Amino acid sequence: MKKNNSSGNNLTEKVPIKHFLLIMRTIFILLFACIFCSMAEVGYTQNARVTINKRNVTLKEVLNEIESQTDYLFIYSNEVNANEKVSVKSKQQAVANVLNKLLKGKDMDYSMEGNHIILSAIEKASQREKGTVSAIAQQQKKTITGTVVDVAGVPVIGANIVEAGTTNGTVTDVDGNFSLQIENNATIRVSYIGYLEQSINTVGRTNFNITLAEDTKALEELVVVGYGIQKKVNLTGSIAIVDSESIENRSFTNASQALQGVKGLYVNQAGGRPGADEATIRVRGVGTIGGSGKLAPLVLVDGIETSLMDVNPNDIESISILKDAASASIYGSRAANGVILITTKIGKTDKPIINYSGYIGMQSPTILPDPVDNSATFMEWYNKAMVNQGGIPYYSNELIQEFRNNPTSLLYPNTNWMDVLFGNALIYEHNLRFSGGTNTTKYNFSTSFLDQDGVLKGMTGAKKYNLNLRIQQKFSERFGIDVGLTANRWDIEQPSEGISTAMNRIMRMVPVQPVGRMENGDWPDCWVTTPGQNSFQNPLVLKEDHYGKEQTNRLLANLSAFIKITNNLQYEARGSVNYSNLLRKNFAPVTWLHDVRTSNPTRHPWSSTGVKTEYTSNNERVNFTHTLRYTGVIKDIHNVSLLAGNSVEQYTSSNRQARKTGYPNKDLDELDVGSMDPTVAGSSLEDALISYFGRFQYDFKNKYLFEANLRYDGSSKFAKDNRWGLFPSFSAGWRISEESFMDKASWIDELKLRGSWGQIGNQDIGRFQYVNAVSLGYGYPFGGKYDGGGVAITQYRDPKIKWETTTMTNIGVDWSFLRGKISGEFEYFYKRTKDILRGIALPAQIGALAGPTTNLAVVDNYGIELGLNYQGKIGKDFSYQIGGNFTYIKNNVVDLNGETIISGGRITKAGSPIDSWYVLQTDGLFQSQEEVDNYPTITSRVGPGDIKYVDRNKDGVIDGEDRYIAGNTFPTYTYGFNIGFTYKSFSLSTIWQGVGDISVRPNNNMASPFNNGAGITKDWLTDSWTPENKDARLPRITTRNQYTAENFSDSDFWLEDASYLRLKNIQLNYELSRSIFDKIGFLSRANIFVNAENILTFTNARLFDPERDIIATNIDQYPTVKTISLGLNITF
């Protein structure tokens, strides 16, 4: 078929490669230029110079001028007379020299800590005695007293006064008074929750009147939003935030794990396979019908779309999760399932910092099936199953007894394949970071290495190499750039036939199959046949002789530049590239199995000729964005911000695959060596998106808040007439705590009511869904002959398909009480997705023609979110914090155009949640033949001990018409809580995650007995029905694939409650004392920590880990893992 390249108009025109190379060249030139500038200015902060010419002005005015010319910030108490008149004249002098002249002869002193300068008052008496104090007297103890109050003069009860560099300290009493014995020349640190900490030099002083200023950090905290940042207190949308502190020192393998416990998010890490353990993330429910790609949120790292697997958690500064339309609609058609914005770390204006963090740990499966591993017992119970279902025993008594009489060997194996194939696995990671900055240059360079063995021993593992560089350079107050470069590589080891096939094969293994090699090194065959197994394929062969290797290289590069046109108007341009390359190699040589009795070769169950496959793909996403931003203040009470922008994005992908057979041995594995059946395949695709967007923000006195967003998207995935979509949103907020009538409620720090409404699109469908599909190789008769070289339309497409549109409403209230001790949020949300794209079937009369994808469904999600946090202190050394969250989501299909979708025991239909369990109802087990004879049965073979199905429609027949909706595949509610304690240098934190009202149907290998020759778990030996065990939990033993309808139809008998509460993480951390750092000299911080992940779970699920892929009914998924690790974090 000839591809119609004009169907996308100019949206799919390729960005010329020379432009890409020009971008990359420019980025590297600027990188080196910025590094040079950074190296040249490393010492700027501590040697910052100022030019000041002031006469007879207040000290405060001079300090403000120094702050305006540098990054220094002055801190001083009321005892410092900031209104004292001073004069100063300096030209490009160091700040320290200016301060020395300025404070000479005055009752003040200063100290520099980073970019903070602390001014303190000095008593005159101490000045007069300064020259007479002896060295011995300087080391003597003294008792200091004082009072701590807030800016209103109210005593601060329980404030901490600690001698710096020690654990010596006390707390203030009910009147704010304190008394403490310290070294004569000590510095004390005064702190309390909700106030700025003060450091005070006590030389020459014994009495202190200390005023603590309110910590306005919460008011000034900035949050990353779409195309910008915003004050947290002024947010009107629904945004969850994860900061770097909450994920520090965790043994994460990818960034998706950092989102566990966030309210409104369902984070399900199904399995722990190295290199493929990214969690499934759903923001506020399942909003559409389709594959996982249509349900995943958009992930942007420094503005570049990528996967959470490719982000090093140690490079993360903050994560913002945009959950409602008001916050996400600025991203239009890419944001229907929420947006995750990740900002990476950048150096601060301070001295250069070197940081190392790393850990080493051990991983193991959280749970594995417990199979019957005695061959004689296995054969006996297989015979029982055959008899129970009306058959005859398969294994002879003589064979069973022969296994009982002989010790375990290759000839008479009793193999527990779970023990053979699964076990503990080592994991370790190293991270090294260099960061720093000056007034004009900030930089961060980091590198990391992760090495993770798989718990499927010898067959799985991964290594990840990561490099991150980010530089911000201000060339002037009006022009600067931000450059970022991230490169990573994954080397992944997996079975040659794929992990799904390998796990399926593993769960089918039985104890009569031998493990290991024969004495001569050959692989043994199994001489005892197992019905249902086509052939014995020893998984250890996959481990030792076969291989599967996958290598992924990814490069993310971005360059942005800003120009301040005026003080209020700024233009920014950004270009970014996300390029990845995947290479996968699978090799299965000829492997013979041998008779363990004669050593003669018997068969080669994998390939008779050997087979090698290589697959490669290249993907590139290029984006150019331009924004114009205006911010202004009118009459000091009207704050206005305007944003207008344009974005152009193009995605291209191509893949190639080559395959050959005919390999003489396992040592020669190159494609050239293969001598038979060469095949080659490949394909490519491309799409593009053009967007125009804008935002208007307004607030009156930081009290009444309003925001409007608009996005206009054009996508090449739709036909010309339906290509463009308009997505607006509006939101407002009222900071009630800022009203004058709240002045007397001093215990209320923040109280805000907010609401939003908006629309978002979804363009995540296949390409060219509006053009009929034409396939080659179709024959047609002509002139009495049959020509096989024709073409035919094989799928009808709908040229009128349009955007899926999600409309969201959100109402929330935020609060903070008692200076941040108590805080929380409550939200109600409702979202409706309409025009959902779904394939439909055509009537059979039309012929073998696949139906089109068209807009036909409507789905609702509504619910509530609640978050609560409390923090406090007991005494001077013990602090604690408790937080919890709860999310309730109700999913409902409103309209499906009259269709009903039934698949794998699940149903999607109007009036019920997507993919609900749709099964037969049961009423226990039949206990007697009389009961069987007087009740409708699903087949005539049903007998005592079989499952008793309910005839719901009372028609006397058990069939599909008796099914009902019995459970959910997506949890109705999720919750989590965290508890943390700190005592002196020790801290202990726990993170819990829970889900509720969710069910799973374990099925097939190992979950059901003897499925296609697979084994059984030990609970069938004790919990299955027999005439002597009528209270059994399980039915009588039968074989799954030969007695399906009677006992293994999809029914609520087999549904298991997959709700759980899990201790996701417990961390014990010890921070070395500052006094140790003072002695060492080159260290500024050091932590030793221990982590345990997934070590405790409360659940009713039996055979599997409940944090799994619920839709997949088989239990042969890669195991979820628990991890215990020891780590170190050092800063120089």
C-alpha cells in the first residue's frame, strides 16, 4: 500500500536533520561556555563585591542595598538598631570589608553562614573587657537566661535553645523563659515550628531577649505548574506535590515509586523485574476505555516528555501532579489522564558541594506458590483427579511406589521448581553529584550506576547508567539560558523467549521433572510423562544456554533562553529532543535432552536448528515552545499575570527485525552464521501536534484568586475537518484566612476555598484511523484465472472521528492551623469523558471486514480526596509527624452506544464500572448426590464436592445468563499514611499504602490444579473436598483443563479480595553530629540509613502478591519483591 503522506498536511513534515544537529551543536557550545563561566566564578558568593555611596542613612537602608547587589540575606533581632544612622562609601569592595568598616566602633557584630549574614548586638561592657579576658576564662562554663517571644510580644512556649555543635539544650517554659549552661564562647540556636531559626553568638552576654519571626516559607513556597511556577498559597487547581526530602535515601529503582502514597493516585507496582518495574499510575480513576497507553498520565521532565523509568530519583528536586482540568488543561490533548511534572536539581548560590549517596541491599519475592514437590504425592493426587472426573488413574501404583522407595536423584526427582529458580538477589546503587553556583551561574552534574540482579536467578537482571547535567547562566539581568542534558543506558537480561512465556513455563513445572545436568554435562530428559505437557522444557536451559539481551540508550537534551523585554515582560524559547534507541537480541541454540537411564539423546524441544533474532527501534520526539509572559502589580493590590505560547511537536519511530536459523552450536551466535530461513521486517510512523495556549491569572490582595487557561491543539491523528480541539478551564479561590474578620482567629494560618471547571482532550489513538485500511496479497478471479496479487480493504475507518473530551469539576478547601502543626485538604471531583474512541463490530452480512474506531462511549468518575497532617515536638529532642490520606472513586459507564463488552470474565456496560468481574454466583459445594440430583447443574458430570452454581434467572439451566457483576478490577478507594519520629540524631519513618474494594480471579497454571499438565499447590492436599472433609474451602480435586465447566468456570467462588495494607517503606536514619564534622573539616553532612521495602502486608490474597496486574488472571507474573538495604549519604 502506498502511504498517503499528504494526509497530515504540514503537521507531519519532518524537522530537517541539519536543524537537529545545529541544535545539538549549540547546546554543547553553550554547555562548555557555561561550565567555563561557572568555574571562573566559583568563589563569587564569599567574595561578592558591592559599590555603595550612602551618607547619613539608616543601617537598614545600607543592608537592603547590599542584598540588592548580592545574594546575601541579613538576619537580625530587635536588639540590633537597624535605624541607626550610618555612612559608607565603597567601590567594588568585598562585602566583608564593607561590613567591617560599617560596624566598626558600634555595638554590633556579624557572622556569615552560606548566603546568610547574621547581625547580633554586643554589650558595651563586653567590649571594654574584651582585652582582659584570659584564654582560660574563655573556656569556662556560663549560665545564660532569657525570654523568647514572637513579633507580637507573646511568649513562645516550648521553643528549643540548643548549644550549636552539641546536644546540650533546653526549652522555654509557659512564660517563654529559659536557662541554660553553655561554653563561654558558644553560639546558640533558637527554633520553634512555624518560626525562622536564629543563631546567636553569646560571647560576652548572659541575658537574651529573643524575638522569633514567623516563617513565611509556606506562604512563599513555589510550586511547578504548567509552563511556569506559582505560589502554593495562590493555587486554585488540584496539585499534589512530592519534594526531594520525602524520597531521599530510598532504595528506588525508578521514579514511579516516589509517587506511592499520593492522594488521588493509584500506584500499582506489579512485579519487580529488573529494568521493567515501572508502576502503573492512574490519576483519579479510569477515565476512558482502551489500552494502558490511553490511561497513562503525561510525564514531563524539565519540559521533556519521557518515561519515569528513565528518571534517576536522586536527580529529582520536586514532582507536581496536576490532577484537575484547571491545572492540566494548559497541556490540552496530552493531559486527559493527568500530568506529572518533574523538576531536576540545580545548584544553589553557595560554595561547591560534592555529594555521594549509595546503598546495597538484598531482594527476595514477597510471595511464591507453594507447590507439591514430592513426585509420588503428585502422581497420587493426579490419579485422584482423574477418578473424580470419571476417568481412570494415569500413573501405576508400581511407578508411584518406585519413586517412594528411591532417594531423590536425576532418575527419581522431587523437584521444587520455586526453590530452584527463585531466590535472593543483590541490588546496589551509587550516586555522585557536583553542584554549586554564583549570582550568575548555577550548575549540577550527577552520575549514577544501578546494578540489580533478578529474583528469577540467572535469567533476569539489569544495569542502569545515568548522566545528568544542568546549567543555568545569567549573562545579564535581562538575558539567560537553562541547559539540560540527560543520558542513560539500560542493559537488561531476560529469557530468550520472553518473560511471559518463561514464567508461564515455570509455573507449569512438576516435581517428576529432573533439575540440573547429568554427570557428563548433558541435559536430562524427563522419562515420566505428564498429561497436558507437550514436552519437558527445562527452564535452566534458558538460564545457561539461551540468552535474551536488551539495551536501551536514551538522550534528553533541552535548551531554553529568556529575554526580559521589560521588567514585567519576558520572552522564553525552548527546544528539546528525546531520542532513544533499543536493541534486543535473543538466541536459542540447538539443545538436546538425554535419557537419564541410557544417556542417549532424545529430542530438542526448543529449536531443531537454532534461532537468532535481532530487533532494533529508534524513536525521536522534538519539541519547540515559545512563551511570552507578563507579570504586573497595580496599586499594590492587583496582581496580574498573562501567558501566551505556541508549541510544535513531532514524533517519529522506526523499527527493524531480522531472524535466521541454522546455527551449528551455542558459541556462534551472529546473524551472519545462521544458514537458513532469513527473514526481515520493519515499519515506521510519525505524527505531529501544533498547539497554541494562554493563561490569565489575577488576584486581589492575595485574597481573591482567579485563573483561566485556554489550549488549542491540532493533531495529525485526525482528519482535516476534526483536527483542531479547543480546551478551556476556569478556576477561582478565596483565601478566607486573609479576611479582616479572621484577625482574631490567630490559630488559623491558612484557610482557602477553591473551585475549578475545565475540559481536556485525548488524542492517544492509532495513526490514520480516519483512512480505510488496505492490505496486500488478496486474490481475485479475472478472465477465468485467479490472480493472487490484488489488494483489498480489510478495515473500514470513520473519517469523522474526533477528540475524546474530558470535562472536570473540582471543589476543594485547604487549611493550616497552629503555625503549621495541623494541615490538610479536602476535595470533591467529578469528571465525565465523552466521545470515547472505541472499535465496533460490523454485521456478518458485510463480510470479513473489521469495524472502525469511532466516538461512542461516555464514562464518569467522581469521588473525594482527604489529606491530614500533624507535626509536633515533645521536649527539646523528640519531634514527630503523622500524615494520612484517603481517596474514594466511583467509576461508571454512562453510555456504550448499546454495546456490551465481555472478555475474560469481565464486562463493560452502561450502568457499571469499566471491566467489572462478570461471573456466575455460587452457593458453596454440593455435599451429596441427592443434593446434586435436586438442583440445576452446569453439566451432567457434576457430583458431590463440586461447585454449586446459582440459577439466578430461575430457568432451570446454569449458563451465561446467570452471570452477574461481582467485583471491581480497579479499587474503589485507596489510602495511605506516614508516621515519622526524630530523636536527636536518629529518625524513623514509615510509609503505608492501602487499596480497597478490588477483586482478582487467579486462574490457570498453579492457581488451578493440573492445568495443562501443571502441578498443584499444597493447600489442595489439605483444603479440598472429600467425603471425610466436607467443610473444605476448595472443591474436590479435578484437572482444570478437563473439568473446566464443572469447577473452573468464571465464578465468584474463585474471586479473591485483593485489598491490602502494605508497609511500603520503613527507614531508620542516623545523622552524624556536627561536632564530628568540625573535627573532620571537609565533611558537612553524613547519614547512615537502613531501608526495608514491602516487608509487611495485610491481605486476604493467598497465592499471589495483591499489588499485581489485576486484569491478568494468571498468577505467572514476575514476582513482586521486598528489599532490605543499607546506605550512606555524605556531603563534602
